[in-house]
Amino acid sequence: DARVTQTPRHKVTEMGQEVTMRCQPILGHNTVFWYRQTMMQGLELLAYFRNRAPLDDSGMPKDRFSAEMPDATLATLKIQPSEPRDSAVYFCASARAGGRGEKLFFGSGTQLSVL
Amino acid sequence: RKEVEQDPGPFNVPEGATVAFNCTYSNSASQSFFWYRQDCRKEPKLLMSVYSSGNEDGRFTAQLNRASQYISLLIRDSKLSDSATYLCVDSGGSNYKLTFGKGTLLTVNP
């Protein structure tokens, strides 16, 4: 089965440290999403890419977050510097863009704890 | 008004019961919707797509009401394994900016 692969699965870090999360989308999928999930806010869209180009990153705090797709097989989400309020589960999801909407396939997520 | 709104629940129902969830959306240009299921500490997984008036898959029926801008999910003969959080998703029209509701928690009791 094709899967979206996210690393690391868990990350514990101290406030102020840089955090980099990686995602390998399903081969052939041209759309990649980054979501953050907390109990209070649910799943929030941070950024998404189509054919490696950023389409919308309005949900992302620009001063500390950055998202990139250096190639079609890798998407990264970076937080620098990290803060305790960034603690959440970060999901990457990929899809193959279609005419009637996209069915997302999610990775297992990165559980981030910032102390 | 939030883009996608769901009743957070929790819904506690006995096995065999029929349960329905509603979800309202604010983007009148949205063309398609989805229901995802999320188990505790797991990633969301696609349950059903809703493109036009509705969709049925076994015990699950999803319906779309464009006039009132809501979609619904009906689960018949509920099983213990149906216990999960159900997430409503708006595909966001032509930009395919998928927006999730906060989810509805369902617990099916023996």
C-alpha cells in the first residue's frame, strides 16, 4: 500500500530550538498539505502546495514557520524558534488533484512537544 | 461564521442504534465534501465522499443540502468499531483548499 511517510514520529525539544519535520508524499500525488491538530483548534491548515508551488500558507505564523518542497518526493515544515504553544500533532497529507475535489491520504503525524 | 462547523458531541449510543451528524459550511462555491474518520491518536482516514445529493456505502449514508449549506452523515446499525471522531471536510471550491471541522466524537456502547 502506498503511504505518506512522516518523520520523526515524536519530537521533544526545548523552547527556542529549531524543529524540522519531513514528509514523503505518495508517488504521483501532486498536492501536499500540512495540518496542525490540537484539542482546542482541531485540524488547522498551515500550508499546501500544488506541483511543488505554494498555493496558500495563510494559516502559518510566518515569523517562525516555513514550509518548502525542495522536490516532488519531499516536503518540509520548519519551526524556528519553537515555542511551547507549538506543541501539537503535525500531519502531512497528499492527494492527486482531480476535478471534483481531492481525497487526502494522511501520514501518521509528528507529535511535537516543546518544553 | 466558521468555515466548517460540527457539533462536537460526544454522542453516546448503544450498539445497533442509528445516529446522524450534521455539518454546516460557509463557502457557497464549494463543490464537494468528505467525511473522514479519526481514531484516537491516529491519522484521519477517508470514510465517504459527497459530490452531489448524496452517497451511500453499506451502513453509512452521506447527504448534501446545498440550499441550507449542510451535509449529514447517517450511521445505521452502529457497531462498537464505529466509535471514533468524525470529521467533516469542505473541498473549498476551485482552489481545493480542504478545510476540516473540529469533529464529532461518537462512542458506541455495548
